[in-house]
Amino acid sequence: MYRSHNCGELTAANINQEVTLAGWIQKSRNKGFLIWADLRDRYGVTQLIFDEERTDKAVFNLAGTLGREFVVQVKGMVIERESKNPNMPTGDIEILVKELTILNPSAVPPFTIEDETDGGEDLRMKYRYLDIRRNPVKNSLLFRHKVAMEVRNYLSVQGFIEVETPVLIKSTPEGARDFVVPSRMNPGQFYALPQSPQTFKQLLMVGGMDKYFQIVKCFRDEDLRADRQPEFTQIDCEMAFVEQEDIMQTFEGLASHLLKELKGVETGAFPRMTYDEAMRRYGNDKPDIRFGMEFGELNEVAQYKDFAVFNDAELVAGIAAPGCASYTRKEIDALIDWVKRPQVGASGMVYVKYNEDGSLKSSVDKFFDEADLAKWAEATGAKPGDLILVLSGEADKTRARLSALRMELATRLGLRKPDEFAPLWVVDFPLLEWDEDTERFHAMHHPFTSPKPEDMSLLETEPAKVRANAYDLVLNGNEIGGGSIRIHDKATQQLMFKYLGFTEEQAKAQFGFLMDAFQYGAPPHGGLAFGFDRLVAILGGQETIRDFIAFPKNNSGRDVMIDAPSVIDNAQLDELNIRLK
């Protein structure tokens, strides 16, 4: 037996007990005649004491050799600590060590294994197994487990069954790039890793499973950022004999359950917003509604005043930054520089100070008087003390830039509070979106999303106006889940493929198995997939997902710990019939 207790459970109730502990040395302090060491495991930290008068001399001398991260076993007596630490669960006691065994010495770690470490991100990723010992990462992984268990328990009670779907599948042309896997037994042919189990969960509905879920790995070969990884996890769900409202109610229930059980947050019915409304009010389809700063459209009150920048614009829109009228010219110029960055792309910005005394002063006073500016204030909902910021240009680009500015200001003003949660459903997405590069329509969600029945007639004449039976669940400005009612009959699916530019032969080659299945009594069905990594991070109060993944990749898609991807041996390439250029 390596231990009788863990390092986080001993209290004053255990005083005078003989115990055995094992773990890592967090740090030690040698006073010459007394040595203290903090022993750490997954459960906590317990202080050890070696006393020159009370500890065997050989044990005392061995304790003097202990370094950071040595793995040790100790046996001793639980005693009352003279200098108690109220910030530690074990802070009332310490272990007077009688026996010490060094199970494994450690090299000096490349960074300190502390909550606040001196290790940069690249270094911590290279030695991730050490980083996991730190409380912030360890606790994030424990929290991820807790969320997963709550999800499994909730969905199981609701009658869902977890079914595993294949990892080696067929490559399809929609969505992001596939990761492909060569087949040795089928020379020149490749599997793809699934971007999602989409077609398989539909086939499970055809198979009569009725309610399916899976916490599943998915893979997309796309450009990375802080909240995106090449391999990620979904809570993938599908239901048969349901309409959109049934699905939204079910998974609103799951989200409410997680918020209540994990964060103690009670939610009422989630608000709903159409895609068009979200774009008009916030400039994106996943708005953060924890704060205001809604867009005010200013075309009617800002154009035709001899100001060509506005007159030539498709859209003039602004937001009111609360309490920012006191900004100095230097601070405003810094905001202007921020929107001019290539990542945002604005050519400039107009501002109006709505002073506390009710006066209005702008950067375009030459063209607009106070009566004009008062209309801007009304349109943006500005109040005395606010700063109105205005962008103009092409409608879509202006909304995107103003949305980025809104989020940046909210961050600077402390309005994006991680302990506040604002869920929102966004509905009525466009079914199709035009791609300038390929000069054809693509499915905004995926090719199996059904159109709104009342919009079917528009497919021939105005395909861009067709709405999808699709819905996204948004939390704090992040899309945490998305889904749709699926097409369940062969004729409609063929029609959808047609409008997506597939020939009959292409559709059969890529999705013939699904089309064949629809001939055998496919039920009406639909579902939703949560981005599990992102959901866990938001519930955990973080913006990025990496600390909630045990072994994440960096922004180049590399695992710097194991140095992957890597070159493989020529013999393997020959076996796979692959020749590199």
C-alpha cells in the first residue's frame, strides 16, 4: 500500500493517527534543525516536518536531499501544526515523518509547478505532463470530467442512448478540409477522419434508435485560433419524430441543467432572436447579450449632409460606449488605430462625445450640427456621458467591423464578466450562402438541413432568401451548439444537392448510402451538436479552450510535446503506395 490517505483529506480529526502518504515534493524549506516539505498529489497538499530531535538521523539526512518534484512515500504521525494555514484544507495539521522513501528523484523542472508559473505557453506545451500538475490545468480537466458526467446523466435520464460511430469514414466535399488516412489494404484509396458524425447519426434514426448522443472526437483541417483545435469534441445528439421546438426545448433543458448544477445559475426561458435581427442589432450571428451597445443605423439621419464618406456608404451605423465621453483625444485616437488594424479593416471612425451637460461634440462638426448629432444619440441609445462611435461602408463589412469594436470595448470596460451567463437562441438562418470564389451556393450549415416548408418555392427564384430549419445556441457571445431539422426524404435531398451544384453522379458517389437509406422509411428527425471544449471553457470562466484539453495542439496544429506531425519512414510510404514530391 503506497498510501492510506491522499494529500488533501487529513484534518485535525486525524491527529495522533499513523498515516502513509505518497506524492510529489512541491517545495521544501531547510532551517538546519527542522525541514519542512509540501507533499502534493491530485487531491491537495500536506505539510511534512522532519525534526532533528524527533526524526531518525538517516531519515532527516535523506530529507535534506529532497528536490522539487521528487516522488516520495512517507509514513508518520499526524500532529497539530503550530503555525496553522487557514487557506489550506490541511492547514491545521502536518505529518511528523518517521519513514521516507524516495520512489523517484526528479530533474529540475523547466518551470515552476505553481499556480502562477514562470513558464511561457510554448514551454508548458512542450512539457504538458508537468503543466497538468499545476492546479489551474488540473482543475480545468477535473471540471471537464464533471461537465461530461452531468451531460451523460442528464441525457440518459431523458431516454438518450450513447452510440459510438466510426472514426475511419469517407471523405465528403462540404465543410472544412478533411484529415485523410491512407489505406494499406486498398492501395490509392483513403479514409477521412469525421468532421462530425452527421450522416451516421441520421442513419441511426433510420435504424430506429430514436434518441442518440455521443461525446465524440471530430477532426477538421482548418486554420487555428485560441478557441479552435484540429481535433475537438462534440456532444452530438439526434432525435426522431421531432420538430424544431421539440429539439430546442430538450437542449435548452440540458443547458439550464448544466448552468444550475455547475454554476448555481437559475435561468428562465432562453430569449430567441432571428438571424436577420442578430445581424442588424449586433453585427454577428452569435451576439453577446450580457451588455448593451446595440447598433444604431444612421443612414436616414447622417446621409445627404455634404459628407461624402457617409453619403457614399451602403450602411452608416454606430454604438454608444457607456461612460466614455471623458476619453481623451489620445484614447480616442488609439481606438481609431485599433479599427484600422488589418484584422478589423476600417479606414477610419467618426466619434461624438455626448457630454454630461448634454452638449454634443463630434469629429465632424463641420458637417453636422447639434440637432443632427442628437438624432445619432437617439438612434444609438446614447445617454449623457457616453461616447458614440460610427463606422460606414459596405453593409456586411461595416457590421462585422462594428461588432469587433463592440466586443473590444466591452472587454476594455469590464462588461464581459465570466461569472455572468446570457444564453440565447438564434433561429431562421439562411439555408444557402453565396461563395465568391466558387461562384455557387454552399449550405450554411450542411447539405442535410431542411428548408422552411413555406420557403420551398423560393429555391428556384430567390435561393438566397430561403430560410433553414436551423438554430444555434449562443452563450456569452460564443456559439456553443448548433443544429437543424434534417431532410428525411430522397426527393428533397436530391433537390438540395442540385442547388448546391452537385451532379446526380456526384451526389450518388458521395452520399449514395444515405440516399439509399431514405428509401426505407426514414422518420422525420433532427438534432444538435454542442462544442464540448468551448462549452466547458465558458462554464469554467475562460475565453480559450486549451487548458481544458489534456494535450492540445499549438496554433500551427503541432503537438510540440511529442513533435507531431512528423516525417514517416520510406518503408511505410512504400507500403501505403505514397510517393512524396
